[in-house]
Amino acid sequence: MTAADDALALLDDYLSAAMSDVHASDFEERLFAEAAAGRAPELGYLDTLFDQAQWFVMRGGFSSGATAEQIAELRKLPHVHYIDVEADTRVGAWPADTKYVVYRLDVDLRGYENIDVAIVTPDGEHRKWFRDVVYDPKDGALYGACDAPLAASTFRHEPLIARIQASRAGSGLNRETVAELSVTPK
């Protein structure tokens, strides 16, 4: 174990309250003294981790997809634009100060598993692939969120098709195209 590993293990013990009060007090004093001297890489690590964790939380964690409730909460934030993607959707420009674009794909995937979404051009050229997508258990729709610049490449650049493929629950890997939803920039 390296000194950095030791420092992170101590920090973990401190943050999880596994450290006694006496040791925690001593640890705090050493930690603040090291930080004041610019020698506390574990604090830099935690600061970076905290920033990255917030980024993932804003996007629903590591899972691909969100629930209607999660999207409703995101829509309450400033600078969020919403798109409802139906069979043939024309998407206009969103406000310049938009930071996040949240969307709903109008499909009912209840009873399906192993869900993938392929984003393709009308002539079949692959653009993006979202694997193991989760759907909202209440309405079966797919919900998602992404940063505005990334969303622009999907919704505002060229006509695209979201091809949703899945297996009926219990059918193994027998996949079928459940829906194709087209998006065209206005």
C-alpha cells in the first residue's frame, strides 16, 4: 500500500465514522495542516470526485435512461429544454442559455428487456448507440438527459431515427425492432 492509499483509507475511515473521536480529532488537525501547506492530494481527489459525482447525478447516474419523475425534477431547474419525441418529430432551436436537454421517447416498453437504442440516419448510417437502456416502469417510455451541445448533435444537426430494439421478457435474446422514431431539425 502506498502513502496515498494509506491517506485515502484514513480519509474513508474518517468520513464513514469508523475512526474513533480521538483519532478523528488528530486526523482533522493533520489534514488541515497538510491542506494549508498544499500537501493534501486526497482532498484534491475528493474535490474532483465530488465534481464528477455531481455531473453523473445530473444525468441519472451510470444507468442509461431515466424515469418520468427524474425528468420532471430536472425540468424544474433553470436552463433546461424539454423535447417529446414521437413517431415524426420536428425539433426547433432551443434558447441559447440552455444547459441540459431532457427528452421523452414516445414508446411503451413494458414487457421488454435488453433494450438498445440505435441512432441512425435515414439511409441507415450509424451515429450513436445506447445499450441496456432502462424505461420508466409506470408508462414504459424512454426518458433521457444530456448536455445541450451533445443534444444539438442528435436533435439539431441532421435528420435521425431512433431505432429501439428489445427482447420480449422471457424470450431470451430474440430481439425485435419495437419502434422507430424520427427527428428532423426545423
